[in-house]
Amino acid sequence: MRGIRGLAVVTDPPESAGSLADRALAHVDELYGLAHHLCGNAADAEDLVQDTYARALAGAARFEDGSNLRAWLFRILRNCFIDRARRRNVVLEIPDDTLDATVVDCSPDQLRYLTAVEVERAIAALPVEFRFVIYLDVEGFTEAEIADIVRCPAGTVKSRLSRAKARLRVLLGGSK
Amino acid sequence: MTDEADRLIDAALRDHARVPAPARLKRKLAATYQRRERRWLAPALSGVGGAVAAALAVWLIMRGTAPTAPPPGDELASLDAATEAVGDHQRVLGARGLGVVASDMHQVKPWFAGKLDFVPPVSFLGDDEFPLHGGDVAVFRGHKAAAFVYGARLHVISLFVYEAAPGDAAAADEHTIRGFHVTTWTTGGTGFALVSDVNWDDLRRLRNRLSQ
């Protein structure tokens, strides 16, 4: 047995997990990107990604060959993030999924030359659940896949994406 | 108008939302999980014969196949350089002007003569995608360093060239600090730190041109 930064205990994975580890490690940049936006600092983001791999590879036997490895890893990262928030007594904002997006118009000129700093700040200002859907959308997941990762109906994902983008329009449109 | 705004926001997210994992995290994960695979391999090799297994192990290590964790000093040095580069880049952005403003490297490099203790080994002259804007003398890790400023559309990219410290890693490392992307590497005793708010694809493309 082997501990990872004192947060998770990893048992040696079964032999069949060898190639799974390699394939899983190929997604570290994508997972870290989401962790970065969820945690807001590098140290916590690295811990979260390490927790994710520890949990994923300890439970490698539960991964079904042929299923979506990326989605599986993102789902585990989400679970790890929620568990960490609970341990720290952090209350995550639950968005009201019955609300419609408010369409806000803003000048495209304001949005044409956005910098990484402005985008990062705007994402950080979103509720956590909005950050999940926005980032998973950037990573190319379909609404159905995002729904499977965040465990909510596809209609809810669609609504959250729409509202998250509406908020980004306000945050980024007014950032210049 | 809203469709156009959505399209621009989507483009900005694609360009800037992705943040690569630090090299130290990748090394740590590889060392943790890939080492196990080698441990499973060992009993199989012992059946082939101790000498063959040992020779194979030596060969793997010589080829660098086995992940080796670099000394912790490498990681700290890379992060230190990246953090300093971001601060210096912000000073470049806020400065009223550069020491030398020229798009011709043959004007910029000679300008450094007598101002630095070394000749900055930068041969990329700039091109249509990354035009050279000029250069200046910066102070990097307490020593004089060369700052080259390139453009990318409306963005500014700073390249700091400095004398590398013994702990600096040769391989390119990448960091995102306060939204700025930074990549550092060393070649032949010279350290390079490239920093900007452009997306990673642009920054890596410029790094490749500088490394050629």
C-alpha cells in the first residue's frame, strides 16, 4: 500500500491496470486544466489531480474496457473535488436549474482580444457547477457526456451551459 | 450580435481555458504509476535469466526509458524563473518604451553589446506571425539579462535570456501563473523564459522557432 500526500491510500493496481495507467496519464493536462479552474491555485489543483489518479487506478477493475476513459476520469475528478469540499466544510453553490439564461448583449469589440488573465478571472467568478460544464464543453464533450459526468439530466446541462455563457458575456464584456 | 459574442467567447475559452499540468506533476504521476509496471515486469525477466534481465535494465536506463525523477532543485528553479519572468513581463507591458525599438534583429542584438556580460544566443529574427518589436536589458535573478519582445497579433511576448544556474533543467517546463503562460528551458548554459498571455499553441510555436 502506498499513500499519496496523505490524502488517499492507493493499493497496487492489478496487472491489467498497467496499460490503463498509461492511457489515463495521457489525459493529465485536461484533468489539470479543470482542477486549476476549480481550485484556483496550483497546489490544490495538483493534489486534486493526484487524488483523481489514486482513486481511478485503485479502482481500475471498475473501469469497463471500451467505455469512455476521459469521461470516467473527469467523473472521478468531480467526485474527488466534491469530497474535498465536504472535508473542508466548503458549501458549493447549487445553481437554480429552473432559471432561464438572461440574454445580455455586448459589443463583440470588447470580446475580440480577450487575454488569458481575463478569461481565467471570469471563469473563477462562475459558480462551481458552471465551471464544470463550461470546461467540459471546451474539452469537446457532448451535452449527453457532460450530463453523465456531472450526474444530471442533459436538459440541465444545456441550461447551465447557456446560463454560464450568459454570465461570461457579462463578465468578459465588461472587463475592458 | 449575441451569436457573434458567443462565438468570440467560445474562441477565447478554447484559446485560454486549457492549462497544462506542471512538469513536476507529470513526473510524479509517471514515477508513481509507471514504476509499478516495471515492478510487475521484473519477475518475468528473472525467468529469462538474470544476466539478460540486468543487461536489459541497464539498456533501458541508458536510453532514458525509465522515468527518472529530477532533483527537487530543478522544479523549484523552473518555478522561480517562471515567477520572475511573469513579474518582468508585466514590467515590460507597463514600461513606457523599450531600450531599443526595432524589428530587425541585426539592430537589436548589437544594441546589447557592452550592456550584458554575455551574448544572448537568439537567432530567430521574427516573422509575420511573431514580429520582433525590440529589446531591453532586464534584471533576472539579480543579474543582467536580455529581454527580447515579440508580438503575436495584439499580444506581447517577452523572451528573457539569462545565464542559467546549475540547478536549471534543460528540458522545457511550462507554468501558468496569474493567467500568464510561461515556458522555461536552458541550452548550453543559457536560460530562456518565454512569457505571454497568448495561448499555449502560439507560445510553443514560438519556442520551437527560438530553439531551432
